[in-house]
Amino acid sequence: MRRIVILGGGMTGLALAFLRNQNPAPGDDILVLEEGPQAGGSIRTLHEEGLVLEAGPHTLRTTAAAERLISALDLQDDLLVTDPRTPRWIVRGGRARKVVPGPSSLLTTAVPFGARMRALKEPFVPSRTASLADESVHDFFGRRFGPGVARWVAGPLVSGVWADDPKTLSARSAFPALWEAEGRAGSVLRGLLNSPKPPGPRFHSRTVSFREGLASLPDRLVARSQRAGVRVELNAEVLGIEGPFDGEDGGGIWKIQIADGTVYPADTLVSTLDTTAVASLFESRLPRSAPRLSAMSYSRLAVVLQAFRPEREKDAPHGFGLLVPRGEGLRSLGILYLSSLFPDRVPGDVALTTSFFGGALDPSLPDLTEGGLLKLAEAEVRSLHPALGPRIHDRVLKWPAALPRLPIGHHATLDLLAQDLAEINAGSERPRLVVTGSWRDGLGLGERIARAEELAPTL
Ligand SMILES: Cc1cc2nc3c(=O)[nH]c(=O)nc-3n(C[C@H](O)[C@H](O)[C@H](O)COP(=O)(O)OP(=O)(O)OC[C@H]3O[C@@H](n4cnc5c(N)ncnc54)[C@H](O)[C@@H]3O)c2cc1C
């Protein structure tokens, strides 16, 4: 019997357990250990007052692997798909300005005219020198597309997606496709236009959720996996890991101890945990990388969900949501318009907004009381949408460690981790230890599922 233990019951751990179990090797025994009382990790769907609300991720941008998983779980009929032309908004000069995805985005007034003209010269900007191993997102966009794009596009994007500081976030690790495009073609735009096409029909990514919210995905994964014999243990905080042993006594290569004292043996161990947990649980086993992983930090966020009842439909916010460059007078990092994104699951007379606060550039804001955060969120939403009508529901949630902050040079830490893992796994037909996570190989839910699909057959 081969015992596979997966640490963490978020999107990655659950998808991996399910996918591995779809084609199990004879005798596979799969166990997921999750410290929380529910599975799903960052996915946090709430059902309150007849509303479907999201306190974590709001949308899933599909990869081919995510589309396959949704089909395998028979969730296609529950799928809600956003219109790809749904506009985004960026605040500039105190006004929300529209950005419609596609070529017409070049006409947006969210970015000043001169800055747009400078961005078009990107293909003629000399390529980076070989000695530049990494730089900040701010410097990368400034160098390639000009300071206007760095300020008005990259800045709010980094706030909205990573809740990080564009002047410290690694361009190479946070935007690998853009970094590689420049490396390949000497220009980001040329590199993207001429990127090698994968074989097979062209894949069209979609931005989706489900009728009952994103939690449908982890819920269905748990139900199907358990039915097929996978064990998912909740309230099972992993406190200590011993090993690797030679495993010849049948006691497993690893021994994993959880909070209630139970010790589980494992032949293959997969960590989907954050950098802090990986560094402390594996410390001496990862001599090169653990000190660097333990020095990494996570951004803190507060999320304020509000439901309003505007008198007229046209007074409700329309579009994907709004990004706020720093220095524009608002403290929201961004505001998502959930009712406009997925109108089919929201009563017609209700407008839902989600405001995000905190992140690396405003780290103490989540310390405000819930009342203080609510007041701020309401004032900022109403300043942009004055005729929203009465607020009929609200909820404030805090994320003490929301998103990994990837420092400049993060790729070197990952290289050291790869060396540590190669040493642990040397000479073994199947890996003894696998480490994955949004800090290593992709932040978005679609990417997390793609990683799980890649890893499943290798365990
Ligand atoms: C507020 C917020 C908004 C986001 N918005 C989006 C979005 O709109 N779209 C998108 O694609 N992505 C979004 N993301 C990112 C995305 O949600 C995450 O990258 C993804 O969910 C990570 O999944 P994971 O399984 O790799 O990690 P996690 O979800 O972090 O799962 C890891 C699990 O490990 C458990 N764990 C930790 N320590 C231990 C331990 N010692 N023992 C046992 N278990 C442990 C945790 O409880 C957790 O459940 C958002 C994230 C946040 C926080």
C-alpha cells in the first residue's frame, strides 16, 4: 500500500486528491489533512439573507485543466460565465474611467494619452541585459512601457491581484509570462504575439463561478473524493513531521503528527501549505531554502461585503469592478461588483459590492474595527455610486495572511528549494516530498488546478 498524504485542504490539495484518485495506482491510500473546520482554503462562500456572497476569491479564470475538472465533477450546469467584454474601471483624477477588454482598451482615458503613446513604443525599447535577473513590477513596467503605465496600470493591478507593493513585488515571479516574453523576443508585446502555440485546438479561457458560489468546487471535490475512498480530515492541524526514514519497516517514509496527537504514516507527502508552515515544519530538511522561506511575508486584507437596494437598476454599479491607483484619495484597493458579474444569482433589485482594504501599502488598515471598516467602505462606494439606496446587508472579514508577497529575487529561493527537494527525492522511483503553493507556481485558482493536474500522475 502506498500512503499519499496531502497537507492542506484548499483548492490545490483537494483537486490533487481527486485527480490522483481518478486513476489510482493499485493500493494507493490518499489522505488530506486540513487544519480548518471546513475544506476550500481561501475559497469562502457565504449564504446570508438569501444572497450568495464571496469573502475570498470571487471568480475563477479557467485553464484547460480547470475546464476538465469542472466537467469531471459534473458542475457544468451550475456554471455562471461572465461576459468577456464586461468593462473594468480605474480611478483617475477622482473619476472612474472605463477599460473594455480588447484592442479598444488602448483608447481608455484611465491612462493619460502621452502614457498610452509611450506604451506603444515598447517593441522598440532595448531588451534587458543578461545581468538583470529580476526587478520590481514597477521598474519592469516603467522600463518597458513607460512610467505612466507603471503608475496607472501596473500599480492598481498589483494592488488588486496581489495586494502588494509594486516597488517590491518581483516582476519575474508575479508576471512570469511577461518576463519570459521579453527574454524570448526582446520585447513583451512581440514575445506575446509570437508566443509558441500549444498543440491542439485553441483554448479560450472563461471567467466563471457557480450558482451556489465558488465553494461548489471544493464541496463537490470533497464529496466525490470521499465517495471514492479518499479521506479528508478536517480540524487536523499538522504540528510536526518526522522523516524521511528509509520506510523499510513499513512505518512510512514520513510520520505526520496532528494537533490531537494522532500520527499518520506517509510514503509520499505533498505540501500545499504557505511558506511559513513549510519553513517551520520541514526546517532542517530544507537547509538551503527554509531560512529564505521563513523570511517571506503575506499581505493582510480586510474584505467588506455590502448589499444595497437602489431604486433604479441604472444606479447599480455595472462592470467587473474598480481598481484604485494609490494617491487617488480612496483607501479601497479595489471594489468588485458581484451583482453585475453574476446577475443570474442575485435578486434583480440588489447591488452587491466587495471592497478590499489593507495590503502591503496600507498594512494597518485591517486593524480598524469592523464598524470602522464598514463606514469607510460605505463612504467610498457611495462616493462613486451616490444613488445606491439603502444598505440591506453587510459583512466584514479579515485575512491575516491573505496573499504571498514575492520579493525581488524570489526565483533564487525557488531554485534553492528545487535543490533541497532533489536531494530528498534522489534515488526514489516516486517522490518522497512534493511542495507546491501559490507562492511557488501560480496564484489564480485556474493555475492551482493546473498544478494539481500536472502533479497527480507523478505521485
Ligand atoms: C481575499 C482573496 C481573494 C482572492 N481572489 C481571487 C480571485 O478572485 N481569483 C483567483 O483565481 N484567486 C484569488 N485568490 C487567490 C486564490 O484564492 C488562492 O491562490 C488559492 O485559493 C490557493 O489555494 P491553495 O489550495 O493553493 O492554498 P490555500 O487555499 O491557502 O489552502 C491551503 C490550506 O492549508 C491549510 N493549512 C495551513 N496550515 C496547515 C497546517 N499546519 N495543517 C493543516 N492544514 C493547514 C489552510 O487552512 C488551507 O485550507 C484570492 C485569495 C484571497 C485570500
